[in-house]
Amino acid sequence: MFDVNKKLWSFNFGCLLAGSLVWLVQIGHLAPVPSILHPHTDFILDYYPGSVTAITASLVSLYPSNLKVQFQS
């Protein structure tokens, strides 16, 4: 088996996490704003992208755990 440095694996995993966070933030900023929120411009500018990012991150992190339970026999 290959002898790979643990620091290299840690660096790669950290880069993967940072890249996925940037991807989730981009999804949060590109998400369409529902028409019910259009009168609330302060909320849209300050909190909407962050809340979409948080909801998307929680869904992405919870989805694989549901898959493991689903495929067990």
C-alpha cells in the first residue's frame, strides 16, 4: 500500500470542504427570491442568501446519512 503523508490528506480534505462551501454560497446568491419577499428588501439584501446557503448546507449534509439508512438490509 502507498505510504501517503497524513498532512497531504488533511490538506486535500480541507480544500474539498472550502470548495464545497464556496459552491454552496454561490447557490445561495443565485437562488431566486420568492415574490412574497419582494417588499422586504432589507431581509433580501442582508439575510436571504445566507439563509438559503444554511438550508442548502444542512440538506446536503443530511442527505447522505439518509442514503445509508435507506440501502441497509
